[in-house]
Amino acid sequence: MTVSLDDGAIVVRVHVTDEFAGQRLDHVLVAQIADHTRSQIQRLIKRGMAHIGGKVGHASTVCRNGDLITLKIAPLEPAIPQPEDLPITIVYDDADLAIVDKPAGMVVHPAAGHSQGTLVNALLHHVKDLSGVGGERRPGIVHRLDRGTSGLMVVAKHDRSHAELARQFQDREVDKRYVALVWGHVQPGRRIDLPLGRDPVERKKISTRSRRAREAVTHVTSAEHLQGVSLIEVTIATGRTHQIRVHLSAIGHAVVGDTVYGGTHRHPPPHLCALQRLERPFLHAAYLSFRHPLDGRVVAFEAALPTDLQNVLDKLQAASKTRGAKLSHQSS
């Protein structure tokens, strides 16, 4: 048996020997891990924390000689976040809320493996007051964006503001619009209605094949076709983890640059070579509108594409225009 850390979690690896061959998975783990009770082990297995032979195991799974069992026991508790002078763009700021333009690569709040350098650390330095509804580790955080996604987020400065903003998100009254570059030609008006949940095998991923899927709806509202890719605007009626990325991948139009959900091509055609410069998914939260929690007036905010995405888009549009002109000349 070996013990290691993986993304802040304790991972136990057990190689099944002749002594335990033919026994149930829970029996083997109870025998090998002395500081956990049978009920604790069974709860971890039920949560999908145990894998055998690379697949999610069940308590009754029979172990074979040579099988490798991995059990993720628990993430280490992150420390209380401290203020850090990190560069963030504050688009709007008043006594009730702030609007920030989160940079790509920044995790929203501290978690296992990310105790520093998060948006919360930056907010604690740049914003005077934050609501306490999210607790010490998520002050002011009403909603989230993926680490690789840039764009607009609203942050609550006190608990009344937090409660009202959270209600609007819950009741689907917030208008959220994203810009994405995807593979292939997507038709505007496309509605993607596919429930989402944890992938049954790869637990860090989200999937449309989950047995505990929740409703998720994404709309493609506009599209510009660029010789093999499409620049699209999408809105979401729900806010599930990785929703846009998984939905677009599921219909065969993965977000360009998304290494998790099939958005990278090793050898793109020459006119798409600019895409190889992307170091994250081409996904940006460009528009956010809601009713101000103080007086109910509608407020709206926009954020232009960040430099890394705009540079890629400029090169792509220029190459697409040139290629289109050449093809037109050849056919005439």
C-alpha cells in the first residue's frame, strides 16, 4: 500500500495480492486501511472515490489478483484565504456589489491544491467589504467561472445584497452571455438541452452520461463562420459546472483550446495555425445583466475579449478572409 497527495487529496493505492483475491472491494480496503472504519470506507466507495482497474468500484466488486485499487480519502482543508495584491480589473464598484473581469487562469476561490492566488485572495485586497454568506473561504462569491474562462462576475459586498443576487441566479433572472470559438459550423438558434452530472468514470469531468444528471440548457444565439470554426455567442438558462464546454463538445463542436473536452487538434490546417497559440479554452463571459439588489433597476455590463483571445481571433479572421478570396478566385 502507498499513500500520496493528488491535488490536495490523500490517495491510497493498494495492489491486490493472492491473500485478498476473490474478496469484495470494501473488505479489502477495510483490511488495508487501519485508521478508517468499515462505514467510512463504504461511504467513500458510494461517493465514487474508489477505483479498481481504472473504473469506479462498488462495495461488492470482486477483486482479482494484481488489480490496482485507488481510494481518494479526503481533500486537505484549505487555509483561510489572505489578501493578495493580484492584478484584477474592477469594472464597477458601489456600496452593494462589485463587478470584476476575471482573468483566465485564476481560480475563483481557495480549494484543495489552490490555497493562494485566487480571485478571493485578490478581492480581499482590492475590495473593502465582502459578504459573509459564502463563509471565510468564499466571501462575496455569488457565482463562479471555470479557471480557464475569463470575464464578468458579480461580487456581493454584504449579506442582503448576496441573498438577492443569489435569488436572481436561482430564479434564472440573470442574463449571462458568453463568446466562444468552436470547431465546425454551428447554426445560430441551436438549443442544447442535455442534463449534466459527474462523469461515472472520470470524476473530475462533467458528462451527459451521469446517472445523477441535473437539468442544463444552453442556447447558441449568434454565429460567425470562419473556415472550419465558428465564433458564437451563447446564453445559459442554468449554471452547471463546465456547462457550455460539455454541451458544445456533446454536439460535436468543442470549444477551441479545451484540453479536457476535446477542443485541441494537434495538426490544424494551415489557415487555422493561430489556434495553436491558445493556452486555454476560447471562452469569455462577455455580458452580465441583472436587477440591482438595492433598488431593482436593471444594470448591464460588458467586457471586451482579452488580448490573448482577440489576437487569435484577428489572425483567424484575416486568414479566413484571405483563404476565402483565394477559393473564390480559383472557382471563377
